[in-house]
Amino acid sequence: MSQTFVVPVVDDQPPTLVFPGRCVSCGAPRDAESTLAITRLVVKDGDQVPITFRYQIPHCARCARATKAVFLAGLIPFLLGFAAAGLVAFLSVAFWTSPLDDPTSRTTPSLVLGAAAALAAGLVGGFVAEILARLLLWPLFGWSLLTAPLLALQLLQDADHVAGVTAKLKSDRSALLLTFRHETVAREFSGLNSGSGSA
């Protein structure tokens, strides 16, 4: 049963966290690490600046490989779907709205409308392509592929996922939400971080 911890965030600084010394996904001895990174653009002094929370998550070699494989199994179909749907939408909308362009000026509303349509269609196309790819690749990767959040949702929600752990930054940036799939590892994480009041 999964367990979620609410970790307070102060001044947009990543909280210091201690992870158990074994794989957070299956509990096996630690052989490798996977990077968990949450990035969000925030406005400070009138400028947009990125804030990044980055943690090295302990994994066994098998779960580290599975994390990379699941990421690529989502990323590649998403990019292909985004590019294909975006290109079709851009060409279609730019062509049908080309009569709006004024040859005597430098404005080309058809290109602006085409780009907007390409972005919207690209996101939908990437989302659909990733879902279809996960369903097709499920026999090869197993449940880890279906339980991982969709890449499109991770991008929209300022979240990241590695095998065994999902992290998400609250909308007001007041806390980091860490969800552990492995109950025993979650208890160990709680014990290691209870002294600092972070978990």
C-alpha cells in the first residue's frame, strides 16, 4: 500500500531528505541510483527563474534499468505523437487561415494560429501515442509501465517518477509530496526524516 509524505518547502529551497539505504522500489540491496527531479518556473523580481528539486534515489540495478526503460517507453512515443500531430495541425491551420495574411504587412496570423494549433494538437497527440505505446509494451515491461504516471501529466503537474517513488510540488510551492509504493521503505523513510520534521 502506497504512503504519501508532505514535506514542507521554505523559500523555494529543496528540503534535505535522507532515503533508506536500499532500493525504494523492491527493498533489495542498493546497487545504483536514479535521479528524481522536479522543476518549476517561478517569478522572482519580475523574472522567470527555474527552481529544481533534485534527489538521488537508491535503487537496485534491476529497478534502475526499469526506471530508464519506462521513461524512454513514455518519452519516445510522446515525442513522436507530439511531432506528428503538431505538424499536421500546423500545416492544416496555416493553410486554411492563409487568406487572413496581409501581403502588404509583416503580420502572418496564419502562422500564429498554426503554431497555437500545433501546440494543442501536439500535446493531445503525444498523450494518445504514449497511452497506446504503454498498452502495446505492457507484455514486455509489466505493471511498472502501467503504474508510472504519464509523461504528459508529469510535465503539466510539476511531478517526476522513478520506480517506487513519485514526487510532486504543490501548486503554491509550500510542500513537496512524496509517494512511496513500498510500505516498509516508506516507514524507514519516515523514521530517517522524522527528527528534522520533514516527513
